[in-house]
Amino acid sequence: MTPPAPSDAGLPQVALAHGLRLDNQFVRELLGDPEGGSRRRQVEAALWSPVLPTPVAAPRLLAHSAEMAAALGFDDATLASPEFAAVFGGNALAPGMMPYAGNYGGHQFGHWAGQLGDGRAITLGEGTNAAGERWELQLKGAGPTPYSRTADGRAVLRSSIREFLCSEAMHHLGVPTTRALSLVATGDSVVRDMFYDGHPAPEPGAIVCRVAPSFIRFGHFELPYARGDVALLRQLVEFTIARDFPHLTGAGESLYADWFGEVCTRTAAMSAGWMRVGFVHGVMNTDNMSILGLTIDYGPYGWIDDYDPDWTPNTTDAQGRRYRFGWQPRIAHWNLGRLAQALSPLFGDVAPLQAGLDAYASTYAALDRRNIAAKLGLADADDADVQLMQRLHGLLQAGEVDMTLFFRGLADLDTPMPSLDVVDGAFYDAGKHDALLREFEAWLQAYAARIEAGGEPAALRRQRMRAANPRYVPRNYLAQQVIDAATQGDVAPISELLEVLRRPYDDQPGNERFSERRPEWARAKAGCSMLSCSS
Ligand code: AMP
Ligand code: MG
């Protein structure tokens, strides 16, 4: 359908050279809300609402992703132009853009939360590039939408820097994720109560343009299901399969079953990726689960420093720690269960949905085993290797050992003469190091014996380990240092850190300071250890 003109004041159009053929399939093919503007409301029988970004005072590009700029066809001159900052700061539109906010619901912390929707995300447009890739451009923090409820639709610089850096880092780590094109300062301030302690203060505002082939979430299917709108549910399923899973053929229930199965296996790949690199999403609500199995909605996420499966960075989740590191694979399964439930009206029999959920479990188990093998440098992991890894996990936790540094250091072990020296730098607590010395040495002996028995060249083991165990991850404190500098007006460190994170598996001489243990000052500092939900 043709969307109605938004009733908000229009935005100027500017010429902007890019490489996308905008077709805006989501809004052209799916039912939309007849009302424009950002009046807060329940939106029934529609999957999106037309809404324009709200202009900001002084948009200024702070950083961009070179890879995404290339994929989307933005050259250097365009990136540097005021038109680019205007469009990606929400002050102007390029021809062919059809801004909208998506309508979806979700289960938050295990409970159905009703309509949520894009409260501070506005898609500008979607289309295909010369390579045939589909990309949707979505501003985060561009002002209110019908789904903003009591909030302002804005984002602060600190959370925008975090999303910009981490989503790009995840891509380079090889974990499926949404991407980020640009980070634009708005020149406006946004009031936030950072510590939720009754002391709201103004902070600089910013807007990230995030990019993905699709921003459809599990919650997009849950909302029509909850409202009993099976026609809308079916329309969305048919659309999603046709646009985002074009390789799937067939029709009706068997097609839907194949599709759900693929959503399950992709979600398994995403969870396994998180567990391999030590990423904790922090808010795995079903509205934050991508139908493409992409990591989406970078909020109070965190990175594992010392190995702790019970850790969550999210203060909002401090009580139950539902989204703790070690529970992520099972939470993803639970979320898929909610999606299965939402899809159930399209199935005569739940067996295919159960089969999808089972495929999640078996795929995750297989990938977990592959991760174990790769992280330990083995060709394959058998049951004894799984046990060896479990024993190591227990030691890493008890010994308060840095996950990233330990596995990276382990690659340098001289297996004929194993010594803990190679991972000494990964210990946070000298007392625990000394107390567990014997256990660690025994583990190293067992590991070295396993490697020696395999009889493979040492170089091959090292190569496998270096491809699976990153040297550089966007540790919470590194992001915080960049945020502190940017808040003082120095934005160069944003791109400097991004540059390092583009090659996370390479040793980068001169960049050692980005691959160090979390410093003591960062142990309990806000932003470095704990974060709150939406900011
Ligand atoms: P999140 O926890 O970021 O996934 O957000 C949950 C819901 O709150 C989503 O519907 C968001 O769009 C909405 N939301 C979060 N922050 C804001 C904000 N500053 N303004 C408007 N809506 C927001
Ligand atoms: Mg969200």
C-alpha cells in the first residue's frame, strides 16, 4: 500500500549520493497505520506507523564504518558533506526514503509486555545495493514515535558509542549482527538518570544509523498473535519468508516449518558465537531477538573479563540475573518457544514447531562442540575433550581468570614442556593464582598430553586457536574510556578503537594496550561493570 503522508511537519529533501536502490518493501507490502505522527497510541491491525525523525540542533558525523559506507555506496566526499550529517541526524531525507517505526510486542524478563514497537528507532528506507544485498537504514535516537510511550525517543552519546563500536566489532569477530553505518552527534542534550537514583542530568545526544537486511523481531509475530489477528500474522510470515528467506521454496505449512527451522538454527549460531567470544547481551527479551538470528539492540551488554557464567552487566536484571552469560543459550531457546507459540495458529499440528525447537538444541550442541574444539585447537572434540573444557571453565571461574587473555595465551603453550607462564597475565588475583596453581598445572598437563597424543603440527593448533580466540574485544572499560574522551570533546579515540576491532584475531604490534586485563579502577565503575537498560 502507499503510506499516507505523515501529519508531522515535513522534512527537507536533500541530494545524497548512495548505492542503494530504495524499494521500501516493508512499508509498500505490509499493512500500515493510517495515522501519521508520533501521538502515542495502541496501533491495531498494522505492522508499522509512518513517522518522521524530529530535527536536531547541529548534526555532526563523529564516526562511520568504512565497510558499511562502501557497501551502501557512500564515498568520502558524501560522508564529509553536511547533507550526510543532516540525513543521518534526522534533519533531512534523501529522495525515495519512507520513514516508519515498526510495531511489535515482546516478552520482557519472561512476561508478556504487550505492544512495544520502535520507540526510538525510525527506519529511513530499505533497498538493494549493486551486489544485490538488501540493507535497511534505521536511525536510533531520532525522536518520538507512536511507540515511545512516556520516553523521548532519544539516545545519549555514551549508549550510541557503545552500539556503534560493538555492533561493528561483532561483525569482525564473525558473529551475526546488525551493523552500524554512522554515529552522529545531535548538538542537543538529553536528560537521563544514569544511575536511576533520582539525579537526572543532561548528557550529549547522538544517533546511530544501524543497518541490517531486516529489523523484524520475534515480537513482530507475537503481537498479532496476542491480538488474535491471524490474517496480519500470516501476511507478515509470508512477507518475511519471501523477502528475507528467498532460498526457501514450497508453500503453506511445510514452508513455514522450514522457515521456523532456519530461524532456530540461525539463532543457535548466534548464541554459540556469543559464548565463544564472551559477549553478554544483557536484555534478551523477545523484542530484542532478530528473525535473521542477528545480534540486535545493543544496550546494557557487556564482555566477559574474568570468566563468570553467572555475570550479567544489566543492573535492571541484577535480581534474577535471567540474562547471565551462561544462560544465554537456554534463554534463546525459551524465546524461540515464544515465537513458536506465536506461529501456532498457522499450523494444524505443533510437531513441526517442536522439530524446530529440537533443531535449535541439536544445532547449538554441535556448535558448542565445534567451539570447544576450536578454542582448544583441536580438529574435533570428543566427550573427553568436552569434559576437559568443563574442568577448565570451573578453574577459570574459581581462579578469576580473564577469558580472552587465557585462551589467546594458551595458543602459545609449548605442549612438550607445558608451563603456566603463557597465561600468567590472565589472572586478576595473585592469591587465587597461587592457591589454584596445582590444579591449573594439572589441567595444563592433561591438555598438553591430549595435544601431543593428537600428533598434529603445533602451528596448526595455534592457527586454529588464533582464529577462534580473539585478541581484541570491545571490553567494557575500553568503550568507557572512549566515551569519557568523546564527552570531553575528543572523538578520535572512537575511530581508533574501531580500527583495532576490525582485526580482532590479528596480533597488532603497537596496540597491546587494547588487549590488556581490565584495570583495577574499572572493576566496579559504572559503565565498565554494570549498566542499566535503555538509555
Ligand atoms: P529496549 O530495552 O531498548 O529493547 O527497549 C524496550 C522498549 O522501550 C522498546 O519499545 C523501545 O523502543 C522503548 N524505548 C527504549 N528507550 C526509549 C526512549 N528513549 N524513547 C522511547 N522509547 C524507548
Ligand atoms: Mg529493544
